[in-house]
Amino acid sequence: MGQRRTEVLQAAIDLLDEVGMDGLTMRLLAARIGVRASALYRHYPSKQALLDAMVAHLALPLADAQAPAGAPWDEQLRHAASSLREVMLAHRDGARLMSTFHTPGPEAASNFHDLITVLRSAGTAPDTAVVAVDTVLAYVNGHTIEEQARMTESHAWPRHRRDHAFDNGLELILTGIRATLD
């Protein structure tokens, strides 16, 4: 990735953290880095391409944050779900951003397929493994979108309560997956 393209990407992530998804516009981003909005399209052909690049960039640490090799399947899924949630929570509207991607980056696709392989190795049927991983990831995203939306409210739950609620919901899903194992 070219240096200028990397600068645009980092500026977009910084701007997301400041103004959120609703405030993130190509015009504002261009003003932030001192160029015309049309200049951004040399690096990213559309706002969607920029959003996809932001998602791919934020997902990079997830490849390094895997559970220990040989860990039980449920520990690996739990670890992947928690790591994804932490990445989302680290950025304002991070979960909303993650839900916008049209084309997952290679790391995200690889992580998805690795989790399917983990479930297949544990005895889950191929189609069920795909649905199970998709369900876990959708839960993480949906829960975190709700969590981030409520964090700005005066009656938002403290972090330990949010973590507890997340873990309990994830455990319900894992219990359902456990029932599909051979």
C-alpha cells in the first residue's frame, strides 16, 4: 500500500473515532488531510472501497490474536468473538463500520474459514459449521452495535456488566453449537 494511501486510511480511522460513522464523509476527510475530495478517489474509488479498507485494516490484529493452537473449539470461538468485539469497541462506531463491508479483506476471509475448519474438526457438519461461525460473528456485531449505541447514554451499563451480558449470550450460542457435534 502506498504511503499516501496509508495516510488517507489512517486519517479516515482517526476521523471515525472523532465524528463517528454519520459524520465520516469524503469531503470532511479531504479537508482533514488538505486535499480536494476528488483527490481521495485516486486512492479509493468510492467511499465503500474506503470503508472496506478500514474494516480490513482494523481486522488485521485479529489474525495475530488467535487462541493457542490445539485449544478446544469453543475456546477458539470464544477467543475470536471476544477479540473481534475488542477491535470494534476500540473505535467509535467500530461495530457499525464492521457491518458495512462489501468485500472482506483476505485476513477476514481467512479467519472465517479457519473458524469453520475448527468446527469441522470438532465434528460439525460442513453446512452447520458455516452457519455456526456466521451466527457467532453476527452476534458479536449486533451485540456490539447495541453496546456502542448505549455507551453514550447516561444510564449505560458499566464495562463489567456489558462483558457479562456479552459472555452469557455467546455461551448460549456455543451451547447450541455443542448440540450439533457428532
